[in-house]
Amino acid sequence: MIKAIVNSNFLIHRAASDAVLDTAFDWLIKRRADYSFNSDVWVFRLLWTKTKHELQCRLTSGEYDFEAMDEYRFSDKLLDIWTSEDSLVLKALSIVLAEYLGPLLSGRCFHLTGRGGAKAAVREVEGRLKPGMHVMKSDVKSYYASMDHHVLYGLAEQYIPDKYVLRLIWGYMNRTVCYGGLYREVMRGISLGCPLSPLMGALYLKPLDDAVKQTGLFYTRFMDDWIVIAPTRWKLRHVVRVVNETLNILKVEQHPDKTFIGRADRGVSFLGYFIMPGRLTVSRESIFRFDRHIAQLYEQGADAIRIGQYVGRWLQWVRCGVCHVLTPLDAVLCFSVSRADSHGNHDYYSYRCC
């Protein structure tokens, strides 16, 4: 009986091991190296060697609880920050669960570590998209914010045998946020910027991965963006019905402005690129974002060197992993130049590239 209990909690013991906690600690100090001197990370670093053993005991005994997150409000966004200790524990959990859940998650989920990332997903789609085929491309509306806690916890229970880890996952989802001395519970959605969230994002849509796999059609997913390619219209209609039924079970909905269902010859936008049979270009949305950022740099008074550095990074992103992009980049940059020039600025002309 004792052996069975120990084996059932092997994941939390792995997360509380010296190797995993030290790895998580190194990640934390690098991630928060530029934080304010008022941040708790500096005291946490100073006392780490003394508090590490206590943390291990609380984890392995199932007594660890997450503290309230601090909320920071800006004009255009909200930012919720975990305490340093909580962030370290979440990173440790992500390390252990990535090892354990990795083989169980779909190989068509490209945002996970070691799967090739967004560029691998784009290459896969480009290689399979042929004239005459039919495509469904979509994503989940407000993905992180719309996840149902009970649905996600039910999925975690199916694949994670450790009750202490499950307890921490529930606390990670059903968290408390503090702003101005007022506390509120978050009853839906998961935390942005948390090291555990990408893995939970992959797990949440596992039923979708499994359902589409049963259709036998080509399927690729990056976080909540996915594409299904079908050889006939009838098969596309079938997979659309399967997707809709699965999303209803998961209590999420597709983003209406980012859903495309139609012929491959019309092309489809995916992860910043526009893909047609035999042709890969930068999507219009990516060009508009590039153009808007250039305009913002001008408004901020950026000089030509800073703008040129941004252009160079953007071009590196465009070509990296998909060096055969057929976009006439000079035309793209000229488009941005003409927009920026309407504000009376001319320095950017020297940074047009080919």
C-alpha cells in the first residue's frame, strides 16, 4: 500500500527534486533579471539556499498553495504577476509535465518544445497544400481567457495520476488576483505568460487533435491556430462538423474573423504567412503590423538606425525557417515607406531592402 501511494505521487517528487528546482531557479533569475528593486525576486534569490528544503517539504506533502497574483493595469492591457516562489513552482511543474505528457500529446501540435515551432507548421502546410484541395483554418476566440476550469481539470485527471500535481493545477487555474487591496477570484481562463500555460493549452485541445486525427485528414496546430486540408468538399464539410461538435464540448468557440473555409486556390493566412498552392508569401496582416510599428517608431522620434534595426529583425523573422518566401520584400518595404512618408518623414528610404 505504501509503495502504491509513493508511485502515485512520483510526479510531484520529480518536480521537487534538486535537479528540477535548480533548473527552474536558474530560469527564474534570468527571466526576472531586469525586475524592479521592489520585486520579491531579490529576497527570494538571497534566501534560496535556506528556503529550498522547506519548499520541497511543502510540495511533497501536498501543502503548497499559490499566493494571490499582483495585477498591474496599463492603458492598453492588464498584467498579472505570480510571486517568485509560485513562478518557480510553475516552471518546475512545466518541466516535469512536459516530459510526462509530451508523448501523449499530438505530434501535430507544433508549439511544444522540440516540435519545430511556427515555421515548421508553416512548412508542413505549404508542402501539403495542392491545387483543387479544400481548407479549414481557424482558431479559438480569446483562447487563454475562455478555457473552462472544469473541462481542463477533467482532462488533467485523465492523463496525470499524481493527486498533488492535480491539486496544484487546480490552484493555478482557480487563482486569486489582487489590485489596490481588492481581491478577486478568476473563475475562467488561465494565466498569460506562465511557463505552464503553453502545455495546458496543448492539453485543452487534445480532444480536437484526436477527433481530427480519426478523419485521416492532414492537420496542423500551433497553440489555438489550426489548419485542416481535405481533398474533397464533402470531406471538408465532415471535418467542419467534427470540429464544431468538439469545440462545443470544450465550451469554446471559433474566432469569426480568423476562420476560413474554402478552396486552397484562394490562399489562407496562417501564423503570419499567406499560403497558396506552390506559393508562400507574407500575410497582409503581417505587413500592416510592420507598417504600423514603423509609424509608431517615427512618432516616438526614433532615428534611422533604430528603424533600420527593426527592419532587419523583421526581415530575419520573415526568412528564418522559410528562406524560400516569394514575397517581393522591396515592394513590402516600399509600401511602408509610402505610408511613413505621408507623415513628412524621409529618413526611412535609406533602409529599403531587397
